[in-house]
Amino acid sequence: MAGQNCGVTTALLGVLLLGAVRLPRGAEASEIALPHGSGITVFIKPGTPPLPVKPCYIISSKRYKTSLTIKPGEKEVFSFSCHNPENHFVVEIQKNIDCMSGPCPFGEVQLQPSTSALPTLNRTFIWDVKAHKSIGLELQFAIPRLRQIGPGESCPDGVTHSISGRIDATAVKIGTFCSNGTVSRIKMQEGVKMALHLPWFHNRNVSGFSIANRSSIKRLCIIESVFEGEGSATLMSANYPDGFPEDELMTWQFVIPAHLRASVSFLHFNVSNCEKKEERVEYYIPGSTTNPEVFRLQDKQPGNMAGNFNLSLQGCDQDAQNPGILRLQFQVLVQHPQNESNKIYLVDLSNEQAMSLTIEPRPIKLSRKFVPGCFVCLESRTCSTNLTLTSGSKHKISFLCDNLTRLWMNAEKTISCTDHRYCHRRSHSLQVPGDILQLPVQLHDFSWKLLVPKDRLSLALVPTQKLQQHTQEKACNTSFSYLVASAVPGQDFYFGFFCPGGSIEQIQVKQNISVTLRTFAPSFRQEATRQGLTVSFIPFFKEEGVFTVTPDTKNKVYLRSPNWDRGLPSLTSVSWNISVPSNQVACLTFLKERTGVVCQTGRAFMIIQEQRSKVEEIFSLEDEVLPKPSFHHHSFWVNISNCSPVSGKQLDLFFWVLLTPRTMDLTVIIIVVVGGGALLLFALGLIICFVKKKKKKKNKGPPVGIYNGNINTQMPMQPKKCQKGRKDSDSHVYAVIDDTMVYGHLLQDSNGSFLQPEVDTYRPFQGPTGDCPPPPPPICSRAPTAKLTTDEPSPGFPAESETKLYTFSHPNNGSTDIPLLDTHEPEEPGE
């Protein structure tokens, strides 16, 4: 009895173990039976990837096969020799529906055979429907509808729908679609081929679409896209990315809720070479008086459209030798209207020249979530993600955007001079036009290109408010700044960033430049009055740039050489003109001991020159240490000239200037006081000298021509200070005196005959008649009497023969020291 119980227990345990152990999927037998007249054929065949190293076979009727075909009316039982047949085989179920020889089975399409009867392989259901050209077929897709994907894209759940049409015997691919989209219906004529691909692990048991009969649509196909709320859809032309069929027409119908707005933008497109007609897109827009509205593919497409609309793509007759391809990928964006979408802005650029304004999206990181688009609309209808307005016209624009901070503006204007004779000394204002500032979008950049004839003219920039150069030590804290850079082709050179509120009064540049106003905050609109530069065309100069600086009396002025991070270009020269007020002293300080430049050829120099005294100091920037802080009482220049530096050893200079009030030194005060006192004494001496001389003149009588032998007739070695010049005195004018009458007794020789006089006859003065000679300086004291030697006279004095002058005695009330002539001397002739 116990043995029997043990046997039963063992048997039951064996049954339970067999039930618990599941056989491999490949070892399980599958049975497929297809009824007669079903039009269904099942193919089990190797998958697309190459066979792995270990082969797998289909076991049917005890035979090993690599493929299996089951036709209508057949039944097949089979299994696989491996445990993972999904990696080796696929199953394809084709159903042919002939609507040309009989009625079409319209309605919901069933999956036959059911997925439960099929082996666990990747499955593809194909419905091939053939119909007359006059019959239209419509595929209707249940919610969640379809979403078209491009080449190389895949569906998240692995379920894809591939739809094709037919033009005569040629198949045309309409597109590949995933679930969860907006495509609700696709209408075609002359037949349709629908393929539903399901991965082996997907348990779907319904097709998800139905077929309906429609009248002829007279085009390749019509795709309906339904939006129930905000969203976007990307759609493509037939055969994309290959060419659209020649001279065909394809239409998209969009169903949009009335409270939303739709905009179209073309992402990618190509046009073919047309012999007849013209490739185009046509819109049927509700409320438009010009339906259909025709656009070229190159045009900006409509936006801000309310309600349903249609978009059609029309091909052309292509060139047989060089047809090219027509293809189109576009996006439809549907979103709520914004307050700005109903507001029209007038941008008047009719008085501008060579100017353009572009409104475009800011660079942002892409997100997987739906983001409403930002569109700029021209005349409220032609909308795009970016819009460029040109000068010479007035433009009406509006915005379709949920957040206008996602957009910004960039503008460019060219001011050029072609004739230096016409442009010389002319000036232009660099200011952002008011019509741009009134737009609700932030201005990012406004660039002016300033062009001059080469080696003919240079440029001078004068700001409305003095500028500060942006440095790490003193950064700009305004809402905007100016970037001044070279506009010479092939020259990567910039002067720096500058903002209002500094000490730079003028920037002079040698040749073509660009001046870019760049904003950093929305508060620029409040600070817009601070912006403003004036550019003038000035005579050409050879330095790369000249900065005119008047330092602030309260703050340091930081200045650095152009191209700071890359170094001053080879063989260029830059100067700073530093103005120092009369009551200030400037302290010049360099922030580094050396510039770091290493010259390959040439030498790099710095010159510091006082503008008043022209005294200059020259420093070698390659060999010498930069000078210590120096003080300048007058305006001065700082100039640097570069060599051809070694790569990586570039020239850069960074310095600051600080003004302090000028204080007078004690020594200077003493010198000024002593000098003032000496000057006062000198003036008093002059007055006394003048008074004494005047008194002597009053005591003099008429001159008497009587010779006084006791008087020295030699001229003193030095004249009196303040002595008149000979042209102002009468010392060289004499009365005519008969020498033989007055001095006759002195001229007789021993024989009683008269000697001829040698020097005592008058000769007119031939020397200088100016004022007092420069050196040596005259003095007021009388020099001691001395005879002049026969040596060469001192400068400023006449020769010895011209110094032998007569002296005249003056009558006096008292006795005279001059003896009278003897009475026995003969009288002069003629008396």
C-alpha cells in the first residue's frame, strides 16, 4: 500500500515538473491555415541582417528549410531549430484587394491571420489595393492618428506605417508614419499600398485604419492633418528625399481650431529644371480675396492664419537631359495668438541707404517638449522664423510669438566714400534709428561699416559722451558698448570695447573699420540717449590708431593696446594723446614690468614725449624694463611701434593715468619771491638812472669848440647801461670846425709850415645804428678809462679809428679847468 502511494506521488510530481518547464519558443509548433479566396499569402523568410554564425532553420514536415510560403487554402505546421527565431526570420502577410474586377471591401481593415496565430517574429502586414484611375481611395486612421517621419528616423514603439501610391505601373512613396500625430486621412487614386510593421514583442491585434471609397481627386494624393490644440507637424513631399514625380500635384489639408493661428515654414527644398510651367506652392486661405495664393518655394510662406487652409505642391515638365529634383520638407506650427499678433509696427527705412535689419530667433537649446514658435510676419500674413528688412522702403510687420524675448534684432549699415575730394571733412552720425528702437524685440547688434579710399583718407570717431575702454580692472557696466574693429579683408584686428562714461574723447583710425553697438540688457531702451557717435573723414595718416584722452580728475583711466588677447599686429604703430589740465599733474603707470614681446625682425619701441617741451624718452620694449611711474605737468604722447614678433611672444601694453591737483614746492616759492624782489630792484635802478641823466641834461650849456688837452679822448671799454643808441643820440653829428684856425699852432713844424691832419676830420658813421647789442649785458656804472688796443675790437663796439671822438666842455658859473688859448697863436684862415 505504501509503495503504491509512493508511485502515485512520483507520477504527479513528474507531471507538475513537465508543466512548470516551458519549451523554448523555437521548439513550439505553430500552425497557420489560410482559407480559400482570402487573397492572403504568408511568407516566412530570413530577416534583413545577415545570418549569424550559428544558423537557424524552419522545421516543416520534418524538413529543415530557410524559408516558407503559405498560400490561400493551405495549412502549415512548423517550428524552428533555434530558441531565438526572431533574430533570424521575419513573417510577411500580403493581402491583395482587386477593386477593378469586383466591389472593394470597404470598412475597417482586419489583421488576418490574427497575431496570436503567427509565430513570435517581426511581422509586416501589407494591403495592396488596385483600383481604376477614376476611383479615389481614402485611408482613415483612428486616434492617435499618424506622424510623418523622415529618412533615418524611427518610431519609439517600433510600429510604422508605410504608404505608397501608384502612377500607372510606377510606385510612388507617400511617406513613412508613426503613431501619435496629426495625419487623420490620406486620399489617393489608382490604388494604394499600405504596410504595417509590428515588432515581434508587440501584441497589437487591430490594423488601426479603414478604407473608404471616394470620387476621383485628380491629383497624386491629399493628406489631411488635424490639430486639436497647440502643436506642430513636419510633412514631406512624395518620394522624399528623392524627387517629386514630374508634373504632379499633391495637397495637404489642415484643420485648425478657430481660436488658434497657424504658420508655415519650409525647412528644406530643392527645385528641378523646368521646361514648361513653373514649380510653385498654392494656398487656399480662408478670408483671402486672392485664393489661391501662389508662392515660389524660395518665398517667405504665410503665417498667422486663422482657421482651416490648404497647401498644394505643383510640379512642372522637367528638362529631359537635366531634370533635377523637386522636393520639399516643411513645418506647420499651430499656437495661440498673442497680443502682439494683432499689433502692426511700421518700420520706415525709406530714408536709409545700404542698410538691412534682420529679426531672428536667439540661439537656444532644443527641447523634446512642444515649444510654440516665434514668427515675424510681413503685412500680417507672410510669416517666418526670421525676417530681413532692407533700406529704401517702409515695412509693416507683426509678431506671432508667445515670448518675444526669444527673438532679437541685428542690423548693418555701410557708409562708404569713393571720392576723397567729396568726402573730406564730411561727417555722419552713427545712431540707431528710432523706428528700430520702438519694436518690442531687443536689439542685439547694430554694425556700421566705414569704408574709405586706401591711402587717401582716414576716420575719426567722436562720441556724444566720452568713452571708457573695457578692461578687467575696470569693466563696462552699461547696457551697451561699442566694438571697434578693422574691416579690411583678411585683417583680424580690433581696437577694443568701449562704453560711455570714460575719458576717451576721440578715436582716429587709419583705414576701414566696423563699429558695432552691442546691447547686453533690455534697459538699453532707457539708456538709448547715451548712444551716439560721429564719424568724420579726415586726411590720411600712417598710424594704425590714435586715442585722444582727457583723464578724469577722480578716477584712474585704464588703457590697453589694440588686439589685447592676440597682440598688436606686426609693424603697426598706435598712439595715445594724453591731455593734462594746467592745474593738474598726471601720473603714468604701467601695470607690467615688461611687454613680453620677442622680435623676429625689426625693433619694438615706446616713445613718451612732452608736447610742450618736445622732450621725449625712447624705450626698447624688447630689451628694457618698462619705466617706473612718472609725473607729467603738461600734455604728453605715448606711442608704441611694433616689430615682427615671434609667434606667441606678442606685444601688448597696459597702463593707467591718474590726475592729481598740482601743488607748489617750497623751493619754487622762494625762487619766485627772490626773483620778484630782484625784478623790483632792477626797475627802481632804471628809474633812478633815468632821473639823474635828465638832471645832467638840464645843467648843460651850449657846446664850445675849444680843445682841452687834459681830457682823455679815448672811448671807455664798456658803454653805460641805458646809453642811447647812436641813431638816437647826436654823438655822431658835429659842427664844421676849421682845424687850422683853432689848432693851427699845433700843426706847424719847425720850418713854420703846416702839417696835414690825420684823424681829426669828420667821417660819416658807417656802423650799426640799432639798440643796445645783445651780449654782454649793459651796466649803469662808468667803466674806467682805458685805451683800446690795436687788436680786433670786441663785438658790438666800433673800430679804434672810430672811437677817437672830440669831447666838449660845458660853461660853468665858477672857474673852469680848461685853459684859454694863447693870444700869440695865429688866427684861423678866413677870420
